[in-house]
Amino acid sequence: MAKWGMVIDLDKCTGCQACTTACTMENNRLPGEHWQDVLFYHEGTYPNVKLMWFPRPCMHCENPSCVSVCPTKATYKDPNGGFVLMDYNRCIGCKYCQVACPYGVRFYVDEKAVVQPDIRGAFPSDDGRQWDPPYKGPQDDPSRGIGIQPHGVVSKCTFCYHKVSKAPEGVADLDEDIPELKEYVPACVRVCPPKARFFGDLDQPESRVNRLIADQRGVRLKDETGNKPQVYYLSGGASASVPSLRSMAAAPAPEDAADTINEISDTASRSA
Amino acid sequence: MNNAHPQTSPPAPATHDPAQDLANKRLAILIIALVGLLLAGGQTLANLATQGHAAFNTTNLGLFWGLPIVIYDYFLLTSTGLAMVASLAIVTGAEEFRPVLRRTVWLALAGLLGGVVVLMLELGHPLRALWAVPFSFAFSSPLYWKVMAVSFYVLSLLVLLYRLLRTHWTLQSLRPYALVALALALSVTAIAGVVYGSQSFRPFWASGDIPVAFIFESLLGGLAFIYFFSYLAYAFNPKWMPADLRHLFDTRLPTLLALAIFIHLLFVVARLGSGLYGNAEGLQVWQYLASSPLLYLELFVGLLLPLILLMLPQTRTYPAVQIVASLLVMNALLIARYEYIIGGQLVPLFKGAWAPDLINYVPSMTGWLLLLVAIFLSNAVNAFGELKLGLGSNEQ
């Protein structure tokens, strides 16, 4: 059985959010509530400040804390492929999985819309679903969290289960550049303009994702939590990087930054 | 001609029946609680019907559990605290607790009902939860165990109450039932602590001693509730209280309440100290809490003041002091529960455009209405018990 995983090369990622848009279209996400989000933030203090970004899908962990805390087994680890999926028919909307996910990639469907006005109001549903958008994909499998969500449940990225699960058996990599495989590639991977995303079988040593992880020292986000993500990040430090801290409070104090700048200018003037 | 008028008896002198007065006052409490429940519940349901879950002001940015969960856990832990006090008294053969045993067990059930109703209104699929949780056998989930423990806890309380409501009972005869109730109350409380304490990536929550802290907090809540609701049962008139109840309130209970406040204070101060000096990601919230007046209200007005009042021999036996002290403790515990549950979610999991700093959370009007729903519902059930079940009687 495959264990699907993703590699995101942060040195190539431009923060264009094509992945976010593609995922939104593929999975009918609401504006501002993206299964595949790109977080923008800044590092440092003026004038030494950098705009940074960080693409963040669901990590489809090997040892997912969201699965272990679910009191109804509504969220589960699919042994065929290693997907972490939701069964909308079992979810009671307690949100413990959201609380227990260290990556913040789960969404309760009935929260106030992030972007107002709420687009769901313009396309109301008459079959108990959240909304009825004019365009929606044909795939609909509530037991795997695919399709328009019903009310009162938590939703999440499926790794495009509806595409990936149909891939030919034994294939090591799902690459959009291979014509016969491109239909099975997750939407966020397929559209990535700088080709910063790779998708393949982590259980096959010769897969490209495994080679990338080995050759470029792929790292997993918040590995200390023990969740063992199946998404790896590559970073040479040139542009975007895996953020080590999660809050603004950890940024250096302005006075420390000012001292550093003074030291640099003193050194420069002495050298001159 | 007999013109004698039929003899009429002179009007009877107006008698003042204290029992009737008390019954009237209890009926008034029940009516007030029911009216409050109707108003608060009606407005809550209207808000939920028009706004859905969005009425709770929670977000997908990181603040997932808001005021409704705070209220639920507050009432749940108060219930287990009451059950612990009652069952401990029975198990240890503390005869002086006899006058409050029925009331304590009934109040534990009433409080739990208030909390569970709030939880049901917060859940996405409350009816589905009734079958999906028990039959999931999700042994790895603390919430699964919590639901199962609460279910058996309710059963144990019902059995204990049934035994207590019978005409003849002794502490000895109740001991097996009390032991079961005690074990289950401890389990529910400890598991409630594990739900939060096991979240290792949230340092504000994660700690092995949280279940123990919850148990002491519950005990404190239980003792404070016994004080307040016993006074309420007698319309805050100490003259109507039985002598053995007054004896309990003037001798052992102030000491126990003071001791429970002191132990809880130790936990709060220890967490505050280590939190303020800690530099782990997520502990920044302690700085935020320390800059808020709510924390000082909890510490100094809600805990320290009652502790002093209950320790001073001059004040500890005054009914007014006992009522105020218990009320302050009940409020302090609600603040503590709020700060713990909300505080653990305030630091965003990632910095970024969507959450640049601490997450902003303000409880919604619907959230506060739910608090009123829980209060009025618990009070209505409790007042019904006082009226119909003879909760204050002390039968052997």
C-alpha cells in the first residue's frame, strides 16, 4: 500500500497562492478558509525586516493527534494511502480535533465567514449542505470528507483523495509533467507554477519525494509534537523557510535590533 | 321569637407558619428560575436559529472552544465536586454532613444538567453524539472516556439519591454506593483535566498535574456550592436552618472551605509563577493574563478575601460572611475556568497574515445567555428538589 507524501521546496515557492486558488476551486472552499493556505508574515524589525511566506496544507500525519482525540472515530487514518480523512456522517462537531491539531488546518464549517458578506447566503442549499455553489465538482463522498460539507462538522484537506486514490497501483510519483498521471495529481501540486511541490509514495525508496527528502534534508514541521507529518519541507534558507516560532512575541525587541544595527555600522566605519 | 343570631366564632389570630413561609419562598425561587430559563433560553434559541453556530464568536483561526465550553466544564466540575464532598462524607462516616447529603447529591445532578444542556447547544450534532460516542469505542480519545465516565457517574448519582431519599438509611448502608460515586466523580474530573493537559504543544494547558488541580478545584466548587445553595434553600434566613446544619456551617465547613481555597491558591500561584518565568512558545499568554484585572479579581477578591474571612474566628461563623465568601469563590472558579480554557488558545499556532498577534476573543451575547440558561436551569431543578423531595430532611 502506498503512503502518499508531499515535498514543498520553499526555495522555489514564490507565495503566489496558485495552490490556494486551485484547492479552493477543486474543493469549494470558502474565501479566507483555505485547506491549503499560504501564511504571510514578517521576520525582524524595521529597517531589517523581511516579508516571508509559508505554504501550509494538512500534514496527513503518520501519527495524527486529531485522529487519536476524536471521540467518534469520525476522523481516521486511511490505511490505503495514509490519508487523514473525515467522515461527515460520524462527526459531532465537538472540535477537539481542531484543538489537538498543531498545524491549525481543520475548519469548523459553521463559523462566521472570514470574508464578508458570507457567500453561502447567496447560494443556499436545500439538501442540508452548507451551501450550493453554482460550480462544484462531481465528486461527493461524505464518508471521506469529499464534496460540499453538511452543517455542524469539521472539514479538512483530503490530499485530493478523489484524484490520488484512482492512480495506477505501484506508481512511485504523481507528477503533473507525466501526461498519463496528471489527472491523479492533487490540485495544489498540479498548478504550482515554479514546481515547488512534489507528490509521491514515501514507502517507495526510489520515489522522487524520497530522493528530495534525502538529498536536500527535508524537514517536517513541528516534528517535536510526535505527529510525524507526511509533508516535508526543503529549505536552503534563500527565501521562505520553515518558521521556527509561532508568535510575534518571539521577534527581537526593537532595542536589540537597534544595537545590532549600531554594531554593524561601527564595524563598517572602522573598516573604512 | 328566637332572634338569636347563629354564633360566629371570632376571627382567628393571624398565625405565622414558618414552614409555609419557607415553602412560599422556595416556590418563588422556582418560579423566578423558570421565568429566567424561559427568557434566556428563548433568546438563545432565537439567536441560534438566526445565526447558527456563528453566534458563539469562535473562529477557525485558533479559538475553537469558547464560553460555552467554559460554562460546560464549570458546571461539570462543580457537579463532580459536590459528588466528591457527599460521597467522601459518607465513606468516612462524617455524621455531621448528614443534613446536606441529599441536597448535595441532588445539586450535583442539577448542576450537571445545566452544563450538559449548554454542551448540547454548542455541539454541531448533539443527537448524533448520543450514539456515535458510546458506540465508537474510540479508546484513544480522552473525550470518549469522559463521556463514558459522565454517563456512569450520572447513574451512580441516581442510585445514591434513590437510597438517600428512602426513609431509613445510615451512612454505613450507603457506603458502597458512595464509593462508586466517588470513584466516578474522581474519574470524570481527572479525565476532564487530561483533555487539556495532554495537549503537549499548548504549554499553557499541558501539564501532568492538571487532573490533580482539577480535582482540588472541583472540591472547592462543591464546598462553596453547598454553602450557597443551603442558604438559598432557607431563603438566606439562618433562623430557619436546622440546628445540625448550622452546627456544620459553624464548625467543620468553614475550615474545609478555607483549606480548599488555600490548596487551589497554591496551584494557581504555582502555575502563574512558572508561566510568567517560562519562555516556551504559548506561555506568552501569562503576560497577557497578568496585565488583565480579571486575574487579580480572581486572586484577591475571589480567593484571598474569602480565605481571610473564613480563617478569622470573628467572621467565619457569620452567615452573611459565609454567603459572600461562597459566592466570591464560585465566581473566582468561573474566572479560572475561563482563563484556563480560553488562555490556552490565545497564542496562534502560526504567526501570519491571518493571526498577527494573540487571537482576539470576546464572548458573544449568546455565550452569556447560555450561562444564564445553565444557571436558571440548575436553579429550577434544585428549587424543585427543595420543594418536593425534602432535601433538607435528616432521616435515619
